[in-house]
Amino acid sequence: MTVIAPARGGPRARRRDFRLLWTGQATGRLGSSVTGVALPLVAVASLDASTLRVALLSAATWLPWLLMGLPAGAWVDRLPRRPMMVACDLTALLLFLSVPAAAWLDRLTMAHLSAVALGAGCAGVFFQTAYQVYLPSLLDSDELAEGNAKVQATEAAAQVGGPGVAGLVTQLAGAVNALLLDAVSYLVSALCLLTIRTREARPDRVRSGTLRQEIAEGLRFVARDPYLRVLTLFSAASNICLFGYQSILVVFLVREVGVAPGMVGVLAAATSLGAVLGAAAVPVPSRRFGSARTMLAAEIGAAPFGLLIPLTTKGAGLLTAVAGGFVIAAGVAAGNVLKGSFRQAYAPRALLGRITVTMQLVSYGTIPLGALLGGAVGTALGVRQAMWITTGGLAFTGLILLAGPLRRRRDLPSQPG
């Protein structure tokens, strides 16, 4: 077990450093949201990839959670987080620079794109885990909810701008060149992290066993805790369906509906406005009605609106895709703010990295399965039929939350009972 000492630095310095962390994370998310549109567009427009191959490309980004998620959590609990995040940013920077370089040399292949997606996914495993554990060192416990709301709202705003920028750059210069924006965003993120002055105190490493035993400790805590367990199972089920349709959404819009590549980014930006609204607004109903009740309302109430997306047609019919995606994005963002703040306040600090990565291993680990499901069903039955199946499944996933103690609570607990 690792005993974490408080970070060094006064309140004013920590607030400044939180703003730097916040800025770097938002910039990185802006680049990632560009890539989320540009990478499949490169596969579709430049390499004429099939529906299944585009889905496999999406799966490659999330596969590292299955391959290395648990060891990453243990290492995050052992090592300083800020240098780890800087290394992840620089790794991703080089990976995304390689795509336009290969394209300019006429050497770009689907294998190259998949390798970049896989490598960036590995960097993302360590970065996201370290970020979740590092954030509480810059905020007091009573500031976590507000801090997470700010981070989620800004990330959502980046998701609004990113697809629009990706669509514009794709129209003007091609999808490959849009990936240069992601590379720049990782550079900005790394610079922000390097200018943070607050330092985590060196942990006193008191080992209770081997790396495997430390991993098992985090697994047992999540498996035995009724709140963390049900949230993890819900996230796993919802991500299968959510990414089942999102992995083939570009194919659906471009080939089934007939949307121009540049317009795909505009539609993605419009739906992402829901995430901005959901993340920014969630503190108000959470205080008035309770954090547990607000989370249940957001997660259960938003998912059925996904059934609007398969109804999409050209012209005015595109509004159904925007409406469905808007409400889903709002619900997901609101739920993420509440779940992230709950986990950071609820979990023992010495176990936070392992608890975080255990939950993310299960929930993110199902994303490649969802992407493969979307691609396989789309290939076998047709893309629109696959959209109906995946969004239909998503509509029912929120009911999993009612199987645990959350339905009886007004607020999420602040510590294990």
C-alpha cells in the first residue's frame, strides 16, 4: 500500500496550478475530439476502409484498457503522476505527427492508423488514470465537485469545437492534416503540466505485497463495494451500446444518409453542445434534489433519446441525429461529473489509482467489444439496422443503476459505510 503525503504549495498556488491542469486537459480534449472525427474520415475517405475496418480502428483506441489497465493503476499509485502525464502527452504527439508524415510520403495504411490508435490508447490509459489521481492534490475535498464540473464542461466545449474544426480542416486541407491539430494540442498540454509549481510530496512506499497483490487489492475493493460495483457494471453495459453506434456513426452519416465529410464535423459539434449544458448545469439540480437522484435522472432519462438517431435522413431529417445525440451527451456529461467527484471523495486516497483503473478497465474495456459489435452487425445486417440495435440496447442500460443502493439515496455517500 502507498501512503500519499499532501502536496506542497499554498491555496493560491494550487488554484493557479489547477487552472493550468484544467487548460492543458481542455486543449488535449479539443485535439482528441478532432481526432475522433478525423481518424475515421481518413480511413473512409483516403483509404476506402470498410465498415468493419472503421469499427476496428475505433476499437484499437480502447483495447489498451483491457491489455494494461490494471498494471497502470498500480504504477500510478506508486509513481509521481505529473511526469507520467508529460511523457504520455509527448508520446501521443509523436504518434499523431506520424500520420500526416506517412501520408505525405504516400505510405499511409490501415495498419499504420491502427498502430497509432493503439499507441495513443496506451498513453491515454496512463494519462487518464494519473489525471484522476492527481486532481485531488490540487483541490480540497469540498472543491472536487465544482472542479470536476469545470473540467467536464470545458472538455464538453472542446468536443463541440473539435468536430467542427475537424470538418472545416477536412474540407479545406483533407482529413489527414486535421490530425496535426491533435499533435499541437498534446504539446500545449505537456507545456501546461511542466509549468505547474505545486509538487506532490514523495510518497512513503510501504508495500503490502507484490504488484499483483496491490492490483488485487483494488479489484477486491470495487467488487465488494455496493456503490462502486453497480456504477462499474452500468458503465460497462452502457459503453457497449454507446460505442456500438458511435463506432459506425461516420459510416452511417456518410454512406447511408449521404452527408458530406465536412458536415459530419458540424453535426458532431452540434450534438456535443449537450455535453456542455449537462456538465455546466449539473451542480444546480445536484444541490437541490441530491447527487444520487440527479445522476439516476440523467443516466436513465437521456439514453432512450438515442432511438432518434437511426431515424436520420437528409435535409431536415438530420435534426433527429442532432436531437438524439444532444440529449445523450448531456446525460453522459452530467453523470460523469457526479461519478468522478464521488469516486475521488469516496475512495481511500492510497487506493484511488487502483480503484479508478479497476472501474475504467471494466467500463472502458467493453468499448472495443461495442465497436466490434457495431461493425459486425453493420456488416451483416446493414448500418441502419445496427444503429437501431445498439441505440435500442442503450435505452435500457440505465435500469442497472436501480439494482443497487443508489435508488434509496438522496445523495451519494462521501465515504464507505
